[in-house]
Amino acid sequence: ASPRMESLPEAVLLRILAAIPAADLVLACRLVCCQWKNLVDGAALWILKCQQEGLTGAESQEDAENWQNFYFLSKKRKNLIKNPCGEEDLQHWGEVENGGDGWKIEELPGDFGTEFPSEEVHKYFVTSFEWCQKAQVVDLRAEGYWEELMDTTQPKIVVKDWYAGRSDAGCLYQLRVKLLSENQEVLAEYNSETIAIPQDNDASWTEISHTFSNYGPGVRFVRFEHGGQDTLFWKGWYGVRVTNSSLTVEP
């Protein structure tokens, strides 16, 4: 008779389980028997998976549950803002306010502009002589961040944006981000106030970022909104430039 699965040394069983996709482990394997459930709910299996896949930084996690979440969050980490650099015109951006001559997409570095610090970014959105604004709402469940994870673990929600002026024009910039509940109540928010760039500036790109943590249970959506204008009221597109916006859920 062939040896049964139960007779496998635990270390061997752990290695077999570690080769199985994480979702299957949680949804199927832990239902097989008591021993498997304990292994899937324990730290050792997830530590092994993190090591095998080169996910570092989890060493600071104390308890088992955190290791499993660390694994999932690290694997899923990606920018949840769609079309962050204007490659698809204004697609995915809603509630667009087109003050003056409205939003325009231009190629870097642009007139009186500077190159972006990352070579992957080729375009930016630029504002006009009256307030221009655009927003994007991210549905966390649709992106795979389940309720219990958001409510219990409350992973960090990191928001970043980049803005720059033209060296020949002054401009204004603002970033506002809200964490929303199921029925769109505001549970936490960040507001950059209005940032003014003087007319004689070096046109360099500036990163702004904010990290939400310990925001309480119930977060289901994140509303990202930014905008600006020039301060000279020149016809055309002399206002603030924005690009490479990002929103990530981090371990």
C-alpha cells in the first residue's frame, strides 16, 4: 500500500504546500484536514513562501496572521490608479473639471520644463488658466482587497503624486484623497492645501506622498483627486503639470 499523506514528515508537507498558489491554500487546502488547516493558518508556511519568492521585510511581523497578510499584500502590490501618466488621454479619470482651456496631455519634458526622474514616464497632464481638476475612485474589493483584510489588518494605503510648474509661469497645485465606506462616507482624508509655485521656478518635479494607517474598519473605496491652474491667467496651458500618480496598499 502506498504511504498516506498523513505519514509525511511535517517539513516535507510544508514544502509541498508552499508550492501551491496562495489563494488555493486559503480557499481549498485548509479545508482538507485539521493538520493542513493548522499549517495554512500558521506562520511557517508563509515564511517559507516569502523566502522562496524573495519577499523581504516581513521579518518584523510578529504573529502568524501577519505573515499570511504580508505575503498577499506583497504579491498584490501594484499601482491602483489607472492611466497615471496620460498615456490613454483622460481615460479612467472622472469628475473632470476643465477650467480655462481645460486639461491637456503633453510629452516630457515640455516647454520650459525638465525631464522626469524616471525614464518610464513619458507624458504628463497640464492645467490651464482656470481651475482644472480630475478624480479617480478605486474600488478596493474589486482590486482583491477583501473586507476582513481592510477591517482587521488595516494595511497601509500609500498615495503619491508628482507635480511641476513651467519655469516661465507661476501655478497652483492641490491633492485631496479620501478613504470611503460602503455608502461613500468619508472615514479619513488627506488634503495638501493649495501649493503655490512662483513664476521664476526651476520646473523641477516634486513628489508628494501621504500614508494612511490605523484608519479604522469599513474602508471600501479610495477617492484620489488632484488639480491646479496657472496664476498668470495666460491663455493655453501654463498651469501645474501632474503625472505618475499612484495608490498602493502595502504590508
